[in-house]
Amino acid sequence: MNDLISLLTAWRWPGAVAISAIAISRALIALARSGIRVEIFTRQPILVGTGRAPLQAEVGKVRI
């Protein structure tokens, strides 16, 4: 019985790390699938680019 308890105690933190890593990765995947919405209020049109990355945003309508 003591061996079982010591075995469970030894695997407690690695198990917690694995479970939390899975939970965090699922949350990040859900966030990536839902997308990020940004609303910009400005008086002048702006263009946003990230260089080589695929993210690009352009303000077509300006709401004052």
C-alpha cells in the first residue's frame, strides 16, 4: 500500500503538468478558431501589416 501511495505521489506533478498543458492547448486552439476581433475608432484611415506574416488588416470605413 505504501508503494502505491509513493508511486502516486511521484507522478502527481508530472500528471498535473500534462493535464494543464492539454487544457491550455485546447483553449489556444479554440481562441485561434474563433478569431480575434478588433474595432478601431479613428478619424483617419489606417493600414496595418505584419511584414511576412499572413495577418493584415485595413480600415475601410471610418466611424466618427
